[in-house]
Amino acid sequence: MPDIAGQLASAADAFFSSEAVRFVLYSTLLYLFVAWLAAAYWAFRDMHDRTENRALPYFAAALILAPSPLLFVFGVIIYRVIRPAERLGDVYERNLAEEALLAEVEAVKTCRNCDKRVNEEWIICPWCRTRLNRVCPNCERLVGLDWTLCAWCGKDFERPVAAERSVPEMAPSVAYGYIPGAGIPASPSADTIANRKPAIGR
């Protein structure tokens, strides 16, 4: 048995002392070291794209660097389990798609009474007879029921149009007591005033 153990040890020393074996061994260690650093950088970038917290990318990189170059694979597995499921770009695109879909649904006009789809140019709902729009009395275009004025012609629906009554100006002759066409002044003459007798003692 001692001879066999010594032979195995001698064979192992001869094997590892070979230049080709050393080259392969050093190359493997270098590859593991580079893969270790690359995995840490990948975890940093991946976490940076998945969260807005500035500290979590460094934590992800440390999770890969801590197990050493020989055991960093376990750190990668743990990171894949605990990392957020979606990237920030995917979440942003999904939110945009949801907002666009919501805007499209809101753009479809429905009757406020029966919730059926109606046309924007209809005045009355054909199913429940609910009034949808009205016609501007000035330009005869469709306007909303809640509009305060017409967007086409500017007619104000809340302020009624008062009839303008123009008061004719008095002629200067009338103002001075002269009636046109009568030929005599409207006020009594000086002779008439002089001939009047004062009513004394009445």
C-alpha cells in the first residue's frame, strides 16, 4: 500500500508539473475570475434597470462577489430568485399601453342614460330617447348640452339677448316749446302774460 500511494503521488506531481497542465489550470482560474467579475457587473446593470433604488444595484453586485470566484454561481442563482420580475422600461411601456387603452375607451361616446354607444352627431339617443346634443340657434351647428356658449359662433347661451330699445332724441324745436306744424309757439306769448289779471281776493 505505501508503494501504491507513493506512486500515485509521484504521478500527480508529474502531471501537475507539466507545462500544458499548468497552462490549462491557470487559464481556467483566469476564466473563473473574469466570469466572476462579469457576473457581478451583470447583476449591477440588471438591478439598475429593474429598480429606482440606487443602493440595490450595489447590493446585487456584492451578492455575486461575496461567494468568491469559485462559488459565485450560487450568488447568481440567489440573485435570479430575489430580483424584480420586470424592468422599468417594461413597466413604463405597460403603463403607456394601459393609458392609451383607457383613453380609447373614454373616447367612445356612450349615452349617459342607457350606456349604449352613440354617434357624436346624434341629437337624441335612438334607444332611450335621451337628449345628447342641441343645435345652436345662431349658426345651427351641434353643441353640447353643458356648453355655456357656442364654440363656432360665440353665442352665449347663459345670457339672454335683451331687445335694444332706442329712445329717439328730442328735436331742438320741441325742447324749446315749439311744436312743428302748429305755427305757434307752445309756450304763452309775452302779451298774453301781460294782459293776465292777477286773481286777488279770490
